[in-house]
Amino acid sequence: MTGTEPAAHEIDTTRPHPARVYDWFLGGKDNYPVDERLGRQIAAIVDQGAPRAARANRAFMRRATRALAEESGIRQFLDIGTGIPTEPNLHQIAQSVAPDARVVYVDNDPIVLAHAGALLRGTPEGVTEYVQADARDPHTILEQAARVLDFDRPVALSLIALLHFIADEDGARDLVATLVDALAPGSCLVLSTMTADFEPENVRKGIDAYAAGGVTLVARSQAEVGVFFEGLDLLAPGIVSVADWRPDRAPDTGAPVSLYGAVGHKRAS
Ligand SMILES: C[S@@+](CC[C@H](N)C(=O)[O-])C[C@H]1O[C@@H](n2cnc3c(N)ncnc32)[C@H](O)[C@@H]1O
């Protein structure tokens, strides 16, 4: 399903890409000078705020995935907007709880495809697959994922740090509704997305810096994030900063992490 490796010319090194800027925040090596430049500019808005937020977001992914595998018994995972592999990846968390877990990763950036090999090294009992597709085309994603996942059984759908790259006018609400509609009862939606609720000034500066680099970012209020969970039951503690979603260590004393995170459960209708 991975298709062919992307041709070198498909990786545009003349302008920053979200997956590569995020990789730079996380201390990765799969980024280019143009990504580092924007990363440094954003990290300087609040001293190291963006790298800290990226780490808090990864930790949210790990805690939410583990909770769904351990407590909800979910064995199938569909992760859209996967990003450049960063250990531990989602399948490593899920398969450490349930070696037979089946995981489908989706991203639309050729740099992620180029590194997808690292996402495909799972347990012998489980399955991991990579699909190159755009989140704004949920029907294609569902069709491709159905080769690996059984949509009559619960699936954890994760859209982690993805939706702030997709405006509502660009179909964010519709794509979430289409994907959630396709899930069986017992499935869950895991989501994190940027907000300006905690630090409006600084977040505005970050949005402006991304916009100058040609990347559109959308900040959403808690109520706007709640719209994605309509018809689902929010698991405790609800929609909170990713750092406050079931933390497994004492909170640090830094600035608030401007990403909301939440998990919703689809009940039987
Ligand atoms: C900030 S990274 C998040 C990576 C990972 N989910 C995490 O939270 O650690 C956002 C990812 O979303 C991907 N992305 C952005 N827009 C997308 C779209 N329309 N379709 C698919 N992937 C998209 C980017 O390529 C990037 O890899």
C-alpha cells in the first residue's frame, strides 16, 4: 500500500513542511534548513514553548493509545497525519499491550512516505500498514484501510496534531464526521489540535510565522473542538490541554501547552 518511494523532486526543500518542522521540534534529523529556520523562529516566541508542546503532544498520543489498548481492549488503530516516525511510534505502544494489534498509518507528505519503512516494523502477530492519502479524502482512506482493518469491530481513530492544518471551510468537520460514521460502536476518536484559548497573543504570532512560510494553521476554541465529538461520549477528563489529559507525571511549571486533546467513545446506537 505504500506505493513507490517518492522521487527526490517530490520533496520540496524550498519551503517549510509541517511534518519536517515538527520533526525539528522533536530533535529529529529528517528536516531541512528551511524547516529549522521556521522551527527556530516559532520556538523563540515563548522560550522553547513549541518543542515542549510537541513533546507533550507525543506523550498524549502514547497515553491515549495505551489507555485504549489496555482499558478499552481496542486492537485496531487508524492514525491519520502520522508524521515522520518518532520512537516510540503508535504501533509500538499498541503492540506492546496487544502484540496482535493492527495499525494503519496515513499521511500525505512525501517525506513521511520516504521514512514509512520504520512504521512497518511491527510484531509478527500484528499488522502495520502505511497509506499515502490526504485526510480531506476520507472515503479513499476508509477504502484503503479496510484492507487491513475490520470496520465491523472497534477502531481507535487518531487525528493527532492534524486538524489545525485543515480549516472548517476545507472540510475538517465533514472529514471527521465521515470517518466517525464509518466506525463500529465501541470505537474511539483521539484528537489533538491547536488552540488560542490559553495564550492568544503567542499563538497568533506562531500562526503568522507559519503563514509567512506558506503554511495555514487554524486555532480552535474548546467549544469548536467539542463539535468534532458530537454524538460521542467524552472520556474523562474531557477536552483539556494535552499536558493535562491523564498525566502520568507532575506537571512542569512552563507556559500552558496550547493544544487541546480529548478522546471520545462511540456508543451502541
Ligand atoms: C504536526 S505533525 C503530527 C504528527 C503526529 N500525528 C504526532 O502528533 O506526533 C502533522 C502531520 O499531519 C500531516 N498532514 C497535514 N495535512 C494533512 C492532510 N491533509 N492529509 C494527511 N496528512 C496531513 C503532515 O504531513 C504531518 O505529518
